[in-house]
Amino acid sequence: MKFIGRSKDLKRLAAVLLVIATPLAFGADQPSVQVKPPDVHGPRPLAQQTAEAAVRDYLESWQEMKSALDQNRASLLNRDFEGEAKDKLSAAISGQIKAGIHTKYVDRSHNIQIVFYSPEGLSIQLVDNVEYDQQIFQNGKLLVTQPARARYVVVMTPSQVRWRVRIMQAQPE
């Protein structure tokens, strides 16, 4: 009886993680990545070098999130996240710790497009349509693997040496 209740709690937590946490690749296989040309309209042009750096840093942030969620270590988010995105991921990790689980994400594909670049160059917004598997483990045992697709809306801001994820919102399909 307790196991059934706990199973329901784990399923609820998994559903929350689908929305809060960012799916990430885990393992040697790399996801397919498509980057569409930016669709930015406004007074400030987006330099190709800036667009490439933002996409590169965004994809690297997924690696950081993957490790943080798998190891339940929010401190691993410090390089690539700040603000709301870091707070939500840290809360997801705290929830995992309390539930006695950890989560691995295996992303199969990303379809990324930059859709906004602020006039002063202080933020970039991109959308990413992602296909992934979410794997939930407890005591080293795989409990469930859930395939998913989601559209992520991401706002990034520049730091001294890289673009950092400030907002990341998932919209499950």
C-alpha cells in the first residue's frame, strides 16, 4: 500500500519535472541539433557570431543541467544559470532529494530558433522544440522512462564571458 502511494508521488514529481526541469542528453549519444536562421525583427541586427555564441552556450547549459539533475547537486548550475531558471531547477533538485530519486534526461533532438534580440543587446530569446526521454531512478534502479516532446521558451542574458539562461519555460506538446 505504501509503495502505491509513493509511486503516485513519484509520478506527480515526474510530471512537475517535465515542466520545470530542462530535458538533457545523458550518455555518449548526442542529440540531433537543427538551428533555424534567426527570425529577429527590430532596430538592432543580430550578428552571426552573437547568435552562434548564444546557441552554443544554451546547448552547453543543457549538459550542466543534466549533471545537476542526475547528481542532485544544484551547485552545478552556477556557471550557466541565474534568476528564475536557476531557482526552478534548484527547487526541482530539492524535490528529487526529498523523494529519494534522481533524473536522467536523454534528448534525441533540438530544433532551435532565435526569435528576439533586445535593442540594447542585453537579452536573447529563443525557442527550442525538443524530443527526449526522462528516466527516473531510485536507489540506482530505473523506475520509469517517459518519452516526451516540449517547446521551450528561453531568455538568455550576457555575462562577462558567456550567455546565461535566465528564464526557461516548457510547454509540453
